[in-house]
Amino acid sequence: MENSTDRRSRRSPRRRAPVWPTLFAFAVVGATATGAVYWQGHARPDAGGTVSSSVSAPSGGEASVETVGPVVDGDARLAAAMASVTVADGAEVSVAVLDPDSGENAAYGTGAFDTASIVKVDILAALLLQAQDAARSLSAAEKTYAVAMIENSDNDSASALWRAIGTAAGLDAANERFGLTGTAGGTGPLWGLTRTTAADQVALLRQVFVADGSALSEASRAYVRDLMGRIADGQRWGVSAAADGAGGSAWALKNGWLRRSTTGLWVVNSIGRVEAGGHGYLVAVVSRGSATRAEGISLTEAAARAAVSVFADEDRAGGQKPS
């Protein structure tokens, strides 16, 4: 089930500089006309079409520059892939994808979206972080709530753990440590109206699926991963459509869906890790404005397939990756 309560009162995302921890470790230094962004300390193109890598020296100048060859513009490739995705009039979608092994990433669309039930992963991550800080294990009741909340998307369990973490204040405090910069917890009991971005959801997934730089312990990360790999049968849609296999070994996910009472239109989201071509990818799709839940599901699945194809097709073709 999903939280269908609709309130206009909500918190605005905190306005801090958007940073994906470890994914993007340096400052933006330029952008192309297509919207592709290049990051200081990572590859960027020179006037001749090749790519060089540079790092700022402590004095503010640049250190030596080494030419490393062509770079894949992930954002541009994803935009091209998304051109074939049908987005109904009035609907919006944003998607982000990360290859944790290479650091390759791509994003499409902007803005903050209501989370609906994908926030349940964030709630559980915040609970586990608080338990780590207190040097304790989850209680039997907390584990029961966590299983129902993630595997079955049970709303009463989510509400219980939302209160346990301290509602929006507790979520926001955990997210600051996780490196989420565009997410703000919903007002009062309205956890489903937490606002987030696709980029933030990939940053959250990185906390769960990648050890390097995670604030969560291995035991905490394994616990979340296990629950996300055992989603109830009727909820195994969304980013799993981009996997090339079935079952929990090919995907681990959490979906969210919410019909807004003010418009009658649907918020449909999906986040998780998928295996494609023998490689793992972290994918987040957020959408709003679909006329039906089925239409929203189709949109999230098409967007997830487009996102993974940007790098999965390249891997199969032996394409050049950024340094």
C-alpha cells in the first residue's frame, strides 16, 4: 500500500551546494551547450575534441595536464536514449544512473519530486545509522517493521519507524551525513511527501550498495540490500525492467506510487541496483503527472532501461570509458 494523503504544506529541500559524495568529489568547472557537466579532477574535453585530466594545485592553478583520449558524455547519451521514451503530456520524469565500479554516471531531468514509498529505504537507513551511533542492534519490533515496510511497502510500519527516527528532523540529519543535498522530509506524519531528486536517490543507493565512503556499516548495508532483494511479487516492477535476469540476484529495489488527491494524477518512482551484461548499476527514476498507475510504471521502466543502456551497450561494445 501507499500513502495517499495529499497536503499542500511541505518542507522545501535544503539549499546546499548539490554534491554526490564520492561520485563527484570536485567542483564544477564548465558545461556544454547540451547540458553535459564536466568536473574538476575528472576528464574534460579540450578544443581539439580529445579529453585531458587536470587537478587544481593548492595555489589555485592547475597541475600538469595529461591527454587520456575520448570521453563518454553520459548525460548526452542518456538524453538521446530518453528521446525514445514516451512521456505523456503533463507528465515529468527524472532519472540518474551510476556504474559504481568505473564511476561513470548520467542524469536526465531536474527538480525535486515527492518520494511516495521509495523514502522507506531512507527511513531504514536513518534508523540503522542511529542504531550504529548508539552501539545497539535493532529491536525485534524494529526488525518486524523494517521487513514489512520494505518487502511489502506497509505504511503502518513506515509510520512507526518514521516516528522512531524523529520524523523529518531525524531523516534530514541522517541525509546530511549520507550526502543527500536535495532531499527534505515531509511535514509531520507525511513521510510520503518527502521531496527528493534522482541524483540524491543514487547517492542514497551508493550508501547501501558501495562500501567506500558509506556511513553505514557492512552489517547495516547487507540488511537493507537483503530486504530490497525480497520485494513482494506484485511490486517487482520499475528499475528491475532494466535487469537481464529475474529474481533478487539480478535486482534489488524499492518502488513508490501515490495518487495525488488534488489532481488525480500519479507519482510513480523506482530505485535500486540492477545487473545487466554482467555488470551492476545503481538506478533511480522519479516521475509525476501520469494519468494512471500503469502508465507511471511503464514510464519508470522505460526510463530505467534507457539509463542502463547508456553504459551497458557501451560495455558490450568495448567502448571508451572516462578516466
